[in-house]
Amino acid sequence: MESATAQDSDLPPTPRLFNDLYFGRQQPALFDTWSQFTRLPVDLRVQIWLTVIRRHRMLEMTICPADDEVDETTYPGGAESRYYTERNHLGNIISGRGYTLKIEGRGYSATFSPILWVNRESRYAALRHYYRVHPPFPHQHAGRTLYLNPEHDVLYLYPEYRRRMPPDYLPRRGPWPWALLPDFLHDVKAFDPKDQGVMHLALSEDYVYEFMTRNFQVEDEARGHQPLTPALLHPVAAASFAEILRSRLRSALCIMRFLNDRRGRGYFGRERYHFAHTYPLERRRTPTGAFVWLESDPRPGLEFDLCQVGFRYDITPLVEAWKELEMAFGVVKRSPDDRFRVYVCPSVTWPKPRSLLRACAEDIPSGSLRMDLALHLRQESEAWDMTRKDLDFWLRGLAASLDLGPCPPPTPRHGTEVSAETFDMMERTPCMAIALRLFPIEVLKKPSRPYPDPAPRFDLSVNRPPGLFLFEV
């Protein structure tokens, strides 16, 4: 709903984003080249290269099981199997698992930084001093390399499910996705000269859902999986995963969706109708991307949007599920100075470009992300108007059927939670962001505002403002 001044065009206006305050302020370069750069000392030139490349990235990739692994164990044949027997060039044991990694779009090349191709010196600075971890893409993309910096990169992982076909309701083929995760994390650590490995791990909603519901599954293989314990892993994988949980990971991000697919929220029979301007919209169109990690969300009006936060499903088991996972692998109690944190990271999904085009009366081609977003915002505004009209129609019918007297006034555009002045201020200010919101898992132990909905809600306005991953768009 926040947008720039409309142009003389049939196209929707380009949206104004909070992201532009951080990424849109760079001044254009005065010179295409600077001939004196080579006269600088080598150490200074290296630091300049590193200044350009040193930024947070989120890399989205899917872990795909091997086609020949059709059972539910993670090391067929037991400890004497072929897994965890080979060593890499650093002398570290690697898993030898048959999984592959898949990155959408440009594939593995999407992880390349342009600085790798400037000249030899820039490439040396990047690979020697920054991207120190070079795990190879396994099997299907053998010979290609993934370039990682554990301190700045967030690995956002998806599982790939394979089912016996037909029919699709039979149990999934291959290892349980959570059982492949320790193998992948072990391999990244094995290719790190500092023996660090992944520090910031983001898990897709599929991972999180299976992880949370593991305590409700039965032993029958056709109906579920067992909880992830050391007994299900190869002994080397179990020891490595315990070490990763204990001292390597710094943050685990549980990616989720909000309860609503639009920022306008309201329910019949409720007194709360509100448009959440600061709800972040999910990142789209690229499997990699730079972002700024803000410790607290600085946008105005945040407190209005945190009063009734709901998620797509009940996430209250997540706190206990993570605690049980740590206890199973020997992480009984963390020290007060331990920097590890678990976050729940929601964002609002929005339609893909084709869905937007089908819903538009005009024949507007899909263009940039901002154009797709502009089309979505127009739909969102229309949906917000329709939501309020439906409420007014329902209230008028209720008042007439119960003979309650005069009909209630129409629900205003600013909803019921904020004043018209505040709503107008939020629209004029670029509060909309392509981002992820970071809620510490501790604030979600139990709903503070219970609702009779299937998914409980949380009043998070009394807590410290959540963190924010603000993406470059």
C-alpha cells in the first residue's frame, strides 16, 4: 500500500521500500576506472577488495537424497558401510553420502561473487581471505565448487521429498530429510581449514514442521519417522553433529509463514481489523542475495503489528523439540555467555508473477521484482477493501436479524487498531520491506493471547523489538 507518486502510465506505481534506505543510498561512481589503484600497497589493495565483498548473504539450496537410498536409515549396512571412510585434501573424513545440492536459477554459479572475475588479485583476496570454505558440489554436479564464508553466509536449506509412484500417498522414499542434514553440515565443516563449518543455518518450513511433529509420529514406517537421535546416524555423523550443536552453530533460523498471506487481517465476530504495514514480505526471484542483519527492527508503528502475531500452524512445540534435540546429542545446559540463538523467522508470502497476471484485468507483462510487487500490492489493497465490505455486510445482517437497532458504521480503511492519522503516516513512510523478522524462540513458549483459532497467537509488543534480515532488492 506504500507507493511512490503515480506516473502517467497504465502500470502500477513502483513501490517504495524500507530496503532502499539501506541499499539505495550508494552514490554513482565518479570514474569507471582508477589508474592509480595498482600503485597502492598490496595489503591495502587486499583490504579494499575485502571491503567490497564483506557482506551477509543468504544462499538457498535443496538437499536431494540419492536415488539408490530407499530405506529410512542414514547409513545402510550399519557402521561398516561405505560412508565416512574417505578423506578430503585437508585430511578430514567426509560423509561420502550420495546426496546432491540443487540451487534454483543459475545453479551453483549463483553463489559466485563478481569480485572473483575482476583480476587475479581480487580472486586471490576472495578465495584466500574470505571464501575459505570450498566444499565441492557432490555427485550430480561433481567438479563444481561452493564458495562459503561461515561468518557472513546464511545457508537456507530445503529438503527434497521423493515418493514411491504411483500412488503419491505411500510413504516417502529415501532417508528422512532431518537425517541427511547432519551429513551435509559435517561435510561443510570437513572442508573448512579452521574446522568451523556452518555458523548460521536457516531451515525451511518443511524442515521445521517435520522436526516439530516428530514426537507425534508412530513407529510404523508407513506412517512416520522416529525422532532424530544418535542411534539413527552413523557414529561419526552423530559425534560431528553433537559438536556442531554444542560449539559451532551461532544461529538457527526457523523459516515460517504468517497466518495470513496478506498484511490486512480481520475475522468475523472479532473486534480487531488491522493492516500490518511492517509485516515483512518474503524474498523472491533469487536463490542468493545480500542482506543487512539488524539487531532490532527500527521501523515506526512496529508495536501495532506485534499485538496479535499468528503463524500458519501451532509452533508452541518448537521450544521443547529443540531442547530435546540438544539433550539427545549431549547438549544438556549452555553457559550464560553462549552466543547460540534459535529464531523463528516469519514473512508474508505473495503470489508468483503468473498468478498476478491472471488476476489482473490489464495485460501487464511480468517484469522486475518491483513490478510484480506493485501488481501484488494493488491486489492486496483491493482485498483489504473487500474484507471490510464483507464485515460490514455481515454486521448489517446480524443487526437486522437480532433487531439491534441502527446498523454499525462502516469499518474504516485504517481498521480498528490505529487512528486514521497513524495509518496515513505509515502509508507515507516507506515501512514495507522485503525481509525476514527474527523472533527469539524464548518469546514463543506459550500464547500470551489465546484465540479459538487452530493456530494460537502471541502478543509480542511487550518484548524487545525483533531483529530483521533486510535484503538488497
